[in-house]
Amino acid sequence: MSAAFSRPRAGGGGFGQLLRAEWIKFKSVRGWVAAMAAAALVAVLLGVLSASGDHASCSSGPVEVACPPPVVGPGGEAVDDKFYFVHRPLAGDGGITVRLTSMTGQIRKPDVTPGQRNVVAGVVPWAKAGVMIKESVEQGSAYAAVMMTGEHGVRMQHNFTHDVAGRPGGVSRESPRWLRLTRSGDILTGYESADGTTWTQIGTATLAGLPQTVQIGMFATSPGDLTVTRGDVGGSVAAVRFTEATGEFDQVDLQGDASGAWRDDDIGVTVAPDGSEHHPGRAGQSGGVFSVTGVGDIAPTIEGPTPERPLSSALTGLILVIVVAVMFITAEYRHGLIRTTLLAGPRRGRTLAAKALVLGVVTFAVALPATAITFTVGGRILRDNGNAVLPVSLLTQVRVVVGMAALFALAGVLALALGALLRRSVAAVVTAIALIVVPHVIATTSVLPDSAAQWLLRLTPAAGFAVRQSIPQYAHVLGHYAPIAGFYPLSPWAGLAVPAGYIALILGLAVLRLRRRDA
């Protein structure tokens, strides 16, 4: 890629003049401009092509049908809302108090003998049994619940994403737990007690817009048992197997207008094409004692195609940006123009900062529409191809698009800084790719153990890719939170701070070298 640009006039001009000179220099080289445009075009085309080849369908007996959209909670996020519910209608204010005397279950483990199911007694850490007030029996409707969990003690949760811890410990017939949930208008309050006499408030939830009549009762549910093992060629393999949980309740006391008979509902149960229910829950009542068994979870879902998936093809465009960024500085050394540039801006740090700022702004301006088009068009294609893409908020969508453009800009500036430090095009390009692209590829494929991949994405500039993660990690949702599954160890903006730190360090070293020797 040849470079031929006008030499800046000598003089100590202000920073604005330095910026103008660097901008003129950049746009005067058609190869650089064309390469930047090609980087944007490649990112868009590869993203759209990737989405076009990604099809999904679900079976309804012998017929393939489009997969249903995910259930959406009150906050707009995709949720799992599958549990067994024994309930009555509650008109107006009121509450429910119960004593939970036991919590048991079954877990299917990997088969030891081929063809023989390996089912053991026990409950998974986030199995749940307790009391709930829910807007309706529709999946995704607003709710609040006080519950006992498998290993996380008593919790109060509401609207899927909110979780407040109560007392730790377990439950047994020798050491039962009393749970209480009350409603006063839109305010729901959860309590717990060890003896049914002294009560401790766990938390409150405001569920705006609750109807006059809601559903109140007892529930149980149990998410799958997650096991993560090493793959045959490195990396990790996650598997989720069937579990169920059973809660035993007595001393059930309803407050308020909760008349009528108890009703059983298996919320969200999977129905086979022949009409049979797959792993149904169940309930029983005898002498004031209720037994409720459930399968599933009441929590945000993290499984499924994410909206940022089309952006995974952006690496090729990023490599082109790295090449242009390095050439923007090393071409001056190769053609012997660096002394002229420094004559026009004797203050080395300001001159290099002006060059970095111009490149960063140009890269961001080119990358922003490319990422926006790829994200929007690619996402639409994914949905048209039958993929049940997980919904995210508009703010998250904007953050992903703008953040990816910012990552492109930071990668370009980092490559330029390496070019200024090393002063050799090939060495700087290879180093930049080794620092930014290679760690991300290694960490997100089946090569490294999860822990090693996470450290790689903490310590290298590839940490910046965290900005494209749209589905957060939830402390109360057991999941395979690893790079291979699309989860990064740092938050989006903390991830971007890592390449920014590398830029500050390498630009500082480059300025020191410039002050010692121009060329």
C-alpha cells in the first residue's frame, strides 16, 4: 500500500493545526481511505452472510416449524417461567404464611452403565420451593416469591431479575422454615421465621400495575443440573440434565379475600406433539399438608442466540483497520518524512497524540455505521431464519453498536502506537494482531480451559470484546459463564478500559523513543 502525501509546513502551530495536518495527510492517501472503507464493507458482508447461513427450526411431530419466541418478563428480558403452582385468587390486599418442613428432589447424573438411567436423590443449588403472589398464570407475568433454595438459603425474588438473600442454611422436619409474603397495593413484602413467632423482613418489591385480583399460593421448581467437563481437544463441554424438587408445606394460612378452591397449574410445562406432558410436575394434599413438585426455573434465560451474533465476523475488518493504522505512522519512517512532521510539530507527544486522535475518530466514524448495519440487518435475518433471538433493551443495543465501534477505534490507535514504537510495519501489524485478535480467537474456541480463557480476556487488549456481550451474568442463575459460551470475565466498559490502558502505556513508550531519536 503506497503512501504519497503533502508535507506539512514547518512551525510550531497549535494542536488544531496538527489535527488538520494529520487529517489532510490521511485522506490524501487513497489506499488508506479505500482500506478503511473495505474494512467496513467486509465487516458488514461477513456479518450478513453469517446470519444468512444460520437457520433454526423446531419439530412438531414430523413437521418442522419456526421456533417460538422466548417468553419475555416485565422488564423485557427473556425468561424461564416454568414451575408447579398451587394457588387461589386473591382480591385486594392479603398474604400467605406457610411452614416448609422439607425440600427433596431427584437429579439425573451421567449414566454409569449404558442404557441405564442414573438418578440420585438430592436438589440442585437453585432448586426452589416457597410462596408466591403472581399477576396471573401467564408465563412472564409479574410476581414476587419467598422461597427456600437448594444451597443458597432463603431468598426473596421478584420479576425474574431481582434477588435478595435471607438467612442461609437448609430445611428439615427437625428444623423447618416459616415463609410469609404479603400484599398491600403494589407493595409486596417477604418475611421468614425459624419458629413462626419471631419474623424477619427479607425485602420488598414494588410491582406497579398489579390487577385487583392476583394469584397466591405455593410453588416448586428445579433448574437442570449443569456439569462442565473438559473437551477431547481442549476447552469445555457443558451439559444440563433433568432435575425436580418437592416442597412439603403445612400450617398454610391465607390472609385477605382468597376464597375458592385450590387450583393446580403446571406453568410452562412442555407438551409433546401427541399432547402428553414432558416431565410434568404434580401436587398432593392430605390433612392440611401440601406436597408440591416442580420442574424448570423462574429466572432470566441465558440460553439461545444473542443479538450480537452477526458481529462475530468483524475480526477480518478489524485486521484491515490494524494494517491501515500501522501504515499511517510507519509510512513516514519508510519515506523519510518523520523529521518533516516533527519539524511542523516539535512537541513529540502532541504530534503523536494528534495522529492518534485523527486515526481514532476516522476509525470510529467508519466503524459505527458498519456495526449498526451488521447488528440491525443481521439480527433481522436471524429472526427471519427461525432463530429465537434473545431480546435486549434499546439501551443495550446502542451500547453494543457504539461499543464495538469504539473497540475498532481503540484497536486502530493501539496498532498506531505499536507502529510508532517499533517503526516497522510487519512487526507492528503482527504484534497488534497477536495482542488483540489472537487472544480472542483462542479464548472463545475449544482450545483453553475456561479459567485460562478468562484470564486471557482480562489481561490482553482482547478484553475489549466484552463490550459486545448483551446478556449479563446473573448471580442467581446457574450457567456456563465462560468465553466459549459468549460470556466475558469483565464488564463491557471495564473491558474497553484494558486496551485503553495498553494505548496509554505504548504511546508513552513511543513518545520517549521519539524524544531520544527521530528516526
